[in-house]
Amino acid sequence: MAIAVGMEFTNLNQVITKLNAFGAGASHALGRALHEVALDVVADSKEKYVPVHLGTLRDSIHATSPKISGSSVSVSIVAGGPAAPYALTIHEDLRPKHWRKPGTGPK
């Protein structure tokens, strides 16, 4: 499904009307687009910002599949899981460490 590019809207009601015209396909298209953006954010974060000591925190970051509930579409970027205690320690511990990626670190 392709969505036209270059549409101009002056208020939210016009956007809602146009999306409703696409029906369920709009939610699925939006979900795919959100997921692609989330994957880009994850990749950029892992490359530039996430501190790497052992790689546990970096390896735990991922984007969820789109969730569609009625007219709501969401994608989450999550970190931690089983690595949550380690992630909290890395985030909060401000003592100097020898990070494998210069320029990264806590907070």
C-alpha cells in the first residue's frame, strides 16, 4: 500500500478523515513505518550512545513489533529485560570506567 506524499492539511480533523479513508490498511502501514523508524533509532543508539563495557546493555536494546488496538498504533524501544539490573548499574554508576567505545558512558 502506498500513501501519497505531499498532502497538505490545515487541521487534525482533515488528517483523521484521510486516515479513516484508508481503513485498516492505514494502521498497518503506520505500524510498519513506526517500526522502521524505531529500528533506525535502535541502530543509531547502539552505534553512538550506548555505553559498552561487556555489551550486555547494548545487546538488550530492541524495537517491538507494532501493536494495533483500535485506532492506536504503537511501537516500543526497550532495553534491559534480564539485563535490567546491569543496565541500571551502568546508567547510574558515575565512577570512571574504561569503556570500549570512547565518548559513551552513564547517563
